[in-house]
Amino acid sequence: MNSWEAAAVRRLVNTVRCPRCGQAFHADDVGVLDHRPDEWLLDVVCRTCESYGLVLAEIETDTAPIDALEVDEWRRFLRDFDGDLRDLLRA
Ligand SMILES: [Zn+2]
């Protein structure tokens, strides 16, 4: 993870909470699985309730990178967080 990614992850963990238990995520709990210029696939694991999920975050590359993360994408995804989406990765 480069410093740009690390900063983005820090920003995300400050704004997104576990939809199951409300616990904040830690930067160590968020992994960048893959990213294209405008989309990142992230995985998150909650330390408290052990929920697992994937997040597709859209990045607007023409604006300041940290503020460009679409937190609404996280929220939309996390509403449907079902705790076991690992199979999607293998599809
Ligand atoms: Zn949780």
C-alpha cells in the first residue's frame, strides 16, 4: 500500500462504521484488493463482530484524492453487508 492509499484508507475508516455493530474500522482492517484509476475494491473486517465485506469505492481522480472517495458508495454497499462475500471474489 502506498502513501496515497494509506491516506485514503485512513479517511475511510474515519467515516465508515460497521453496519452490524457500529464499531469504527481500523486502518489495519481495511485492505486494498485491486484498483483501477477510478474505482477501488476494498475488503473490510470488523474486529468486534467479525463481519466481513467488500467495498467498491469510486475515486474521482480529477479532484483532491482524499476528498474524492465516495463515502456514499460505502454506505450503500454496507447497508447490504451480509458478512460473507468472499465467494464474490472468486467469481
Ligand atoms: Zn461489527
